[in-house]
Amino acid sequence: MKRLLLLTLLTVGLFSFQTVQAQCTSSGTSKAKTASYEKDIVDIAMGSADHQTLVAAVKAAELVSTLKSDGPFTVFAPTDAAFGLLPDGTVATLLKPENIGLLQTILTYHVVAGSLDSGAVINAIKAGNGKATLTTVQGGTLTAMIVDGNVMLMDENGGKATVTAVDLKGSNGVIHVIDRVIMPAKK
């Protein structure tokens, strides 16, 4: 159940990115933000041209209904370009029905229970003397830190992703866009 919820949250986060990006570049920010709260994170991701791979993955992992639930969730949503940085054939392999468990594990690793806006993440980093440990819905941990003025996430394998857009708010959580797919520790 947790994995399904995390995957759903991740999908919503990806769709929310475009909505937030449009809000940040528009003079009508408050109007756009109000509209985004009417949609959940999955709906937001589905409306994003930059998160089609994430949406396809959430659907393949059967996490849509989980991520449409009340939450709240914080989703670190990789863009299509981030998925494109994975080794050739990785995405196609993960989307196969026989790999649903692995796909759910990866997607739920991108989701944290609760609604952590950018201010909360930065405050946690400051309180942790430069690092904050976030527990994912998958059960693993991410380390958040500030590097060269940017919030970065480090996964359990030492892989890093930079947060490129923040505070894409939906009715059941918040999405932060990242430039890499992060991976849980191999067990």
C-alpha cells in the first residue's frame, strides 16, 4: 500500500512541475496557484509535457489510485530528460509487467510522507547542520543538502539529483522537480 501511494505521489509530482513552472513565469501567479490546488498531484503530472515518462511509470506500477489518495505527499519528480539519463533500455525494462515490484520500489523512493514545501526542506537542512535525512515511502532514506546554492538530494548509493523547481502544490501534496532519477539501495 505504501509503495502504491509513493508511486502515485511521484507521478503527480511530475505533472505538477509544468503547472508550477508556468506559475513562476506568469504574472498571474496567485490565480495559477489557486487552480493547481484543485488538482491532485497525479492530475498535475498528467498535464505536464515534461513528465510523460513518470506518468507512464506510475500507471505501469499501478500507483495512480494511491497517489490520488488524501496524502499528503512530497514528491521528488524526475523529468523525462532525467529518465533519459538512465542506461539505454532501463526505462523499457522497468515498464514491463514482470518488473512491477521493482518499478514500485523505485517510484516510491521518490515520495516522502507529509507535505514538505521548499521552506521546510531548507529549514531541515539548516537544523541538521547542512544535511537533512528524509525517509521515503519506500522505507529508504534521502539526504538533502545545499550545494552551490541549490538543494540537492543524495540517494543511498551516492547518486545525486538537483532540485530544479519547487513548491508545485496540489490538493494532496507538493512536488519538487529533480534532474535525475534517484535509486534506493540494492538489497
